[in-house]
Amino acid sequence: MSNIKEFTNEFFAKYVSTIREYFDTMSKSETTKNLANVKTTLLIGLNAVHRVFEFVLLKTKHIDTACYYAQQSIDYYSQYMEQICTADLLSTLNHTDAVRFVYKKTVCEIYDNDETTKAILSAFGDGNVNIEEKEIRNISDTIYRFINAYFYWDNDVFNFENRYYLAKFLDNYDNNYELFKNVLPYVEALQSRSEMSFEKYEEILKELNKIMKKQKNAVEVNKNELLLMKLYGESDTFQNKFNDSTAKDLVKWLIV
């Protein structure tokens, strides 16, 4: 890879492609997507896929290899959920057990002996893996943080179809990590201030995406400070615009 920007955008593109594939796979399972606790099921699976993608990338330094194993993890998690539902064991669904199952079927195949496999699972259990490539971890953490914010897991009104739409909307970031990263503070801040319907949230995402694409040379200095000042220092104005203005006017006021 010639430079960090190229690496980051390829990382982002393959990661987003994997997330879309994850939702495509879940959408084919009537059992899974119609579960009462589908949000929890999706979140556990997404975490498992992320952990596999990140771990393999850090070990192999090869994005396509990470993508391959992440795609495998999607299939294994889907199979795991089908087995849990068929056996009527959904109430026992455990985050750690699900991720361990996926790890055993994917990550551990990279290694040839039991001692290494035990070490990997032990490291997973602690939540710590010895990482030297801080840049990769920082990029991965930022992307995963955004993905979690983007899918708005704290909103219990959103259903599977809403989040499936959001997965497909990721195409609108044009594999551009910087564009994606610049939207993050606004998404997180707006979610912290007001609960949104899916329709409102969709409109805001579209406007953020549109305006950020136009600001190719946007100044980063104090962007977060200015955003927080508008949300909290001008809270009455914000609330009025949130309630009464179009998404276009609201986003323009926040950014400009």
C-alpha cells in the first residue's frame, strides 16, 4: 500500500462491504430478522464480525484476508443463530459464547496448534490483544465507533428494515474515510440531544452527507467546540430548529 490514506480508504471500503454483506445475510433469515430482540442479535453479530476483521488484519496486515475471514464469520454467526432459535434457546443467547463460537470457526484456523489457539481465546476473554500497529487500531476503533453510532442502537423504535436501509446507505460515503469520519461528531451529538424518528434521522444523514461532500477543504479547527456550543450554548435555537425546520436548514445551521 503506497500511503496511509490509500490504506485507510481501502480498509473502510472493505469494512463497509462486509457490513452490508452481514445485513444482507441477516435479511435472508426470517427467523432472525423477526426476533423480538433483533437489535441485540444484530449488535452481538456485528461485534463478532468486527473482532474477526480487526484481529486478522492486525495479524496478517492484509485487508483482503481480513475481509475473507470476516465474511466467514458472518456465515458462522448466521448458522449459530439458526441453531439457537431452532433449539428454542434464544433466552440463553450470550454475547461471549456467540463471539467465541465465531472465533473458533474463523480466527483459530489461521494457527496450527492448540497452544496458540488457547492463547488467542484467552486474549479474547481478557478483551486485550497485544497490538503493535497503533495506526491500524486507531482507524479500526474510529470506524467501529461510528458504525455503532450510525446504526443508532439506543433507539428502540428502529426495526430491522430501518437498520438494513442504513447499511445500504453506507454506499453514499463513496469509500471515503475522511467524509465518514467528519460526519461522526454530528451524528453522536444529535443523538445525545434528541430522540429521532427513523424518517427524521434519514433526512439528517442525507443532508450531512451532501454538505460534507461539498466541503472538500473544510477547516477542522475547533469544529467539535463550535458544534457543542450550538447544541448547548444555543439550546433553545437548536430545539426550535430541530422541531420546526427542515433537515437541510438544521444541518446547515449546525455546520456553517
